[in-house]
Amino acid sequence: MCGMTIDVAAPTPFAAGQECGARRLLVVFNPAAGRKRRPRYEAVLAALRGEGCVVTTVETEAPGHAERIARDVQPGTFDVIVAAGGDGTINEIVNGLGDKPIALGIMPLGTANVLADELKIPRNPAAVARVLARGAPLTINTGVANGRRFCMMAGVGFDARVVAGVSLPLKKKLGPLAYVVQTAKLAFSDTFAANNLVIDGTSRQSVSAVVCKGRFYGGPFVAARDATVTDDKLHVILMHGRGPLSVMRYGLALMTGRLASLRDVEIAPAQEIAISGEDGAPVQADGDIITRLPVRISVDPRPLSVIGPKLI
């Protein structure tokens, strides 16, 4: 039947869905997103069946599994590979897909769903299913840091140290609050060296830097107002302050959309950024540590097709 779900225990081999003219979806579910999110996941699957989609599901077993699944998918087998999780699951799938002609779909279930916020992906299960079943493919551009793609942002300095300090058990227990706890902890012990940046040939220095491909950071909070996933530019946010007062100011300004108005914050468009500092210091992208300093960041020349909420 066109609406049935085929559960597979391993990422390979993948069998093509039955020919019925419906969209063929491979749904990659990250169970680490939390038990509370499984009912929403099941509700979306049920709605997809109602839309007549051919659905194959697979659950990830460890970090990096979603990337391997996407890498092993053969072109022509599926129309869309759906990331059912958070930004980390999306990041893995995007890196596994490479330049395969398979669109990315998003089922927002994770601690953070910044790309979903950027693309205005709904949260209601029936609405998510309609987007995945009927949504039009949108072409977006990703960033790339030391050869690894990211969809929304990459960060060094305080930003990356916070991400590096949040353990998976803490994230499961506290959700987004885990980042608040780690931010408060580091704000009183931040003695990390400043970073050296070369932005399109111009040398700068900053305590923390976030390279944005889209407007939002950490949720539906506008960090770089002029950034967009659909162009070939990056926007670099340089934050020069440190300590609890600066961290508090940055947090409040981010939540109120006024980060760019602070005197010790600079935001500039860029094509290529080289960052050095303490060798081996973490670099985060889309909420996970993906590489270490030094790092080169640019726009990936390969476009990415994403199923968006504009219905066909």
C-alpha cells in the first residue's frame, strides 16, 4: 500500500518504494530527541500515510549514524530524506547527502530547530505532514567549515565553549535550559584567549565570533538580521566583551532583536573567514562541535534543496 511504513534495522540496503506517484520519503528519526517527542513523531507518520506518501523509517543509534544513512542512500531511491530531530540531525544528513539530487525534509523534534524557524516549518503534526507531502523544493546555500557543511551558524570562542560543555545527558534532562546553565557557569570563568580572524582579507580580533548563514540563533531569536539561507553570503558577528555582565547583555539583546545595536558588537557580511587562536579550541556548527581551530569558513558552492511550507 502507498501509505505503509517500512521499518528497517540498518541504513542499507534501501529498497525503492512502490510506484504510486506519491512522494517517497526516508524518515530518519533521532530517538535521542527525547521520549516526549515520539508521540509527535508517530502523529506525523500517521498524517503522512493519510497524505498517501511512501514512507520508510529508520532510527539512529549513535552520533554520526544519520550522516552514514544519508551517505548510503542511492539517488533515485527516495525523493526526500526527512530529518526527524533537531539541528544536529539535519547537519548530519546534509553532510551525508553531499550533492545527491535528493531533497531535505524537516520534522522539527529536537532541542533546537533553528533551520525550521528560518524556513517557517510548522510544528503541528498534520501541517508538518502536508509540507513534507506537498511542499515545494526551495534552494538554499549552506556554509562550510574545514570541509564540513552547516546550515545556520558556526561559532568560536565563548559560543563554542558553551556548546562543548553541554553533555547529552544534561541536554536530555534540561532541554534548551542546559545551554543557559552552561552559559552562566562559563560567564564567571571565561579566561579564554581572543581569536584572530581574517575576514575577506581584513584582520580582526574578537573574544567570540559567530558566522551566520541565516538570521536566527539558538531558536527564533534574530542575531544577523540581513543574513539569509538563500544567498551566497555569510554574516560575521564579532563580540568583544567578556564576563557575566557582557554575557547577560548579549543574551537580552539577542532575545529582543537588538544584538546589532550594542557598541561592542559588530556584524559584517563576508565571503570567506579564516579564524585562528588556541590550537584545538572547539568550533561549533548548528549546535554541535564539528571541528577545531584553526578553521576556514566559506559558502558551500553546492546548493541544497529543502522542502518548504510553500505548497504546490
